[in-house]
Amino acid sequence: MVKRNDEMVPVKGTVMAAIRKGRGLSRPELARRVGCSPSHLGNVEAGRKRAKESLVNRIARELYVPTSRLIDHEQLKVAA
């Protein structure tokens, strides 16, 4: 298995927040489960910060969605 760089990726923050709320998780609880601060998670959800791909993977696992649903692929194309 090839190890990928842990790049900063753009996230669909409003999608992430809606899924989190739909699963009945508070921001502090999801942050605790994935190993980041609630304020960092809030900044990612608000679109003020990008997240490391490894963090997005952990969030996707906790929310039971594919990682691709949380990554903003349009922004990745712009950055490329």
C-alpha cells in the first residue's frame, strides 16, 4: 500500500456540519472522537480552514460517509 502525503484539503463544511447534526453529534463530541479541537472543527465547517486529509478520513469514518463526500473536489481542481 502506498502511503499518501497528508495534504491539506478543502472540505464541504456545510455538508459536514449537516451530516454531523443529522447524526445527533455535537461539535465537541465529534472533535473528541477524531482528535482535534472543537474550534478547529468549527473553522473547517465554516470554511475558514482546510483540514489534513487524515482528519477528513477520521471524520468520514465517524459520520459513516465516504471521504469523497466531504472533500470539495471543485476547489481541488482550482488549486491544481
